Amino acid sequence: MFISRLTGTAVFDPQGDQLGKVRDTVVHLRHSNNPPRIIGLLVEVPQRRLVFLPMSRVTDFDARQIISTGVVNMRRFEQRESESRVVGELLDRKMKMKHTGEEVTLLDIAMEQSRPGADWHITKLYLRRAGSRLTKRGEKFFADWSEVDGLTLQVQGKPFDNLLTSLNDMRAPDIATYLADLEIDKQVEVISKLDDERLADVLEEMSEETRVAIVGKLEIERAADVIEEMAPDDAADLLKELPPQKAEEYLELMEPEEADDLRRLLTYGDYTAGGMMTTEPVVLTPDATVAEALASIRNPELPPSLASQVYVVRPPLDTPTGKYLGVAHMQRLLRESPGTLVSSVIDSELKPVGPNTSLASVTKYFATYNLVALPVVDVENRLLGAVTVDDVIDHMLPDDWRDQDEVEVRS
């Protein structure tokens, strides 16, 4: 898809309400030979304010409309050092072909995904020749991004530049492991160059002590943005480790809906179902179809444990929801016709737990019924969230398990 075609495209939320229009695309330039990564869209919302929509929040994408998922941070966009605006900064830029030194003008940029759920990268460039004795002036042509100078950051020869290059291509758990041997100031220097979403992923893989230290060294607005990008249960665990006044400062800077979810999680004990759950499971009404359910769990950003089942409730759908009715398992959904209502395939035997159910009881329940996720409801039978098997395992292990070769499991 060519980026210039996106300018002016309407952006809608999952309910069909228009959020704004695309005005630009943000790309993360790299030091390496890897293609630049498209990290998000700049969306103009009312009062002509530009806000950032991460590519991970985009579920449907074409030149006619863009559908976002989840809550969009409405804070005004602030550009970082390694970020560039495609329309505002790169298009119409003079560049040179690497092998010939010929001057060209960048007219458009194509972006692609290697597979569904993967990052978007720059692949092709649409260029115009400056003209010479051997080439026709104004001739337009396509070239691979790697054939042109001007789409990579200049390497300064510092060890950290090379480190940043390698980190951009590593998985979040591997980055956390790699950084564990560095002094905290060096860790901050490195990962503060990552975009908010990537930094949030890395923090989720770090020990509580380390991520508290890192967040404390970020600017307060940036720290709030990063915490907001974390999974709700991980964000709540982090906030619990902070002084209450500091945690509230971060919450005040977040979107109200996100902050309310986190405040609710903070009321539960660490080793209870409420303290382990996420407030963002896949939730549908009973009149949703199997086709809609499968489309919901197809979201590549969903962890496998959350994509294993959908939770069926009466409206409203945001947690705490209306009356909880049951879950529909992915395997059952795959066996049904697309037009079947999810209400007809609900597993009524899977009993939910309350938010104060202990870790030991939750663990026993998971083991007894071979579960990967479990609904959590309040006394009014409203869905509060879901506990997943990875969260249970994480809470069974000691806080510093990442630093140990062998660990003892909490009972």
C-alpha cells in the first residue's frame, strides 16, 4: 500500500464512530540494513489536534477507511529523535541512488507486512529522476528502499548505536535478558530510544525492581504513555510497586478509561484472581455470530491464551460488563457454521471465579480442568476480566525468576 493514499482517510473506532482523519504516517528509521518500520498513523481529531495511532491498534486497513481497536491516546503527538513523518518530512526529499550517485526525488513510499500480525515495513519507493545526459528528466520509476541513500540513520561509530540496531530486530524477552547485565542508566539510555509500544513490551518481561527503576528515570509524560501501553495486569503490578502519590500522578496523565481499569485492578491483592486478571478479554453479546467471534480472536495482537475463547455477556461490553453468560471456546467456534449465534455454543459448565479467589485455588482450577483462561466475575455476575495461564505461572514464580537458572515455585 502506498502511504500517500492514506492521507485524508477516515479512522473509525470499533463501534463505527469516526475518530478523525489520517494526516501522516510515522516511520522508525534504523541504523542497520533492515527496512524502516512503520510504527503508526497521525490522526487529526477535533480541534485540529494530531494524535498517534499505533499500527498494532489498526484492525482493518485500506484507502477508504481505517478501523482501530481499543482506546486511542488523545494526547497531542510528540515526535522522537528516531521517528520521521513520511508526508511531512520524507516525500519530495532529494536522495541519491547508491550505485550510480544519481539524484532522485522521493514521490511515494510503499509499505507491506510479511505476514498477518507482523510489523509494517517500507519496501518500495516511487522516485523521479533529476535528469542528465543519459537519463530523461522527470522520468518516474520504482526502486527497492535499499537502493537509495537517505532512509537509514547515520551510524556514529558508538557501541550503543550498534546495540540499538540489533535490539530493533529482537523479541521483547530477549531484549530484557540482554539488558539485564547493563547498569540501570545504560538500560534507560538504550530502551528509551524505543517507541512506547515496544518499550512497554520489554518492561513486561523485566523484573519488578528493574522496571520500576527504568520508569522512574523516564520523563513523567513518557512514563505514563508507556505504562498505558502495557497489558493492564502488568501495568497494575508496576503501579503497585510505586509510592501511591507517584502512581496517581501517572494515572492522572492517562486516558480516563484506561486509568479507571487500572485503579480497579489496584484494589485487589497481588496473589488473587483480581490481581492477576486482564481487563481486556474478547467480549461479545449473545447475538454475535460465530463469524464475528472468529474475526475478534483473529487479532494478531492477542496473546494465544486470550484468543482461545470469547466471553459472552449482556451489554455493556466494557468491563465490568453486563450479566456474564458464559464462554465460547475457539475449537467449538471452528466447528460451527459462520451464521450460528455464539449464545448457542456457550460452555455453561466452566464456572467463573471471584476477584478475591486465591492463587492456590486458581492454580488448582486451571490444573483440574486443563484451562488456558478463566473468567472473573463480581457478586452481581458481571465480567471483570480473565485470568490466563501465563499470568498464573508468572505469579507462581519468584520475582527474580528471570535471573535464576533454577527457581522454586510458590505454593
